[in-house]
Amino acid sequence: MIKLIDILKEITGFSNWKIPLLSQLKQEFKIEQEMKGNEFWEDEEAFLNAVENGEIVTITPSEDQDIDYRSRTTSYEELLDLIQGYRSYPEFRNKKTLKAIYDGFKNNQPMDYPIVIEDEDGYRRVFSGNTRMDIAFQLGINPKVLLVKGEL
């Protein structure tokens, strides 16, 4: 059942999601597949093809529970603690970049869709954008994600 409050949140909440630029998609592929040794797609071209054929979907908190590799932090402090353990900290992820994401949501600035992979059995896993999803949920926003087909 759709509740009026959910419709109002969707209308008045964050509405500036966007497809990541090609350069960003290539970087995500390099980091999340090649550097981490994953084999979700045969190669970069197959990944970009999957993105092109992907679907934009809104993820509710209950649907989020079925997505693997999600941290589901509930506060800035908890999220900061998490990213401090990333290999990309502090060069690419740090307090400043975290604050910029929070501010971006609050100011309705363009935000790349997180990417979630779905296999042929319906199993889902976050590929990129875990931090954006956490912050969205912390701010009461149901994130929109780019749902792409891949091998899990």
C-alpha cells in the first residue's frame, strides 16, 4: 500500500539523481571489479552495456535489507568510522568528501545513482554507492539506484 507520506517525500525530497559520467563508470569498474578481483562482467564493455540497459529503481528500507554488501550505517559518526577503514581513506574518502555528500543531498545537488547488481535469480549486491545509500536513508530519502544485470 502506498502511503501519502511516501508520495510527499518523493515529491518534496531529493530529486537530483543522475547517471554517472562515462569516466566515473570506468573508474568504478576498475576499482570494484578489476582491483578487487571480482568477475561480475566479462570486461569493461560488458559492464558499460549492462549500465546502458540498466533500470532506475527506488529502494525502500525494507528492500535495502535484501541487498548484500551494504553497511547500513545510521549516523555520520558511524559512517565516518567505516570509511576510515577504506583503502581510499583519506585520499579519496575523508571528512570533507563525506560532508559534501550530506550537503549535496540537503541542497538537492546532482548525485550519481548508486549501482546495484542483480543476477538472474534476483539476488542483489551493491556495486558502488554504499555511502550515498547510507546517507540517503539517514536523511529519510529512499535512494534511486541504477539496477544492472551481472553475474554474482
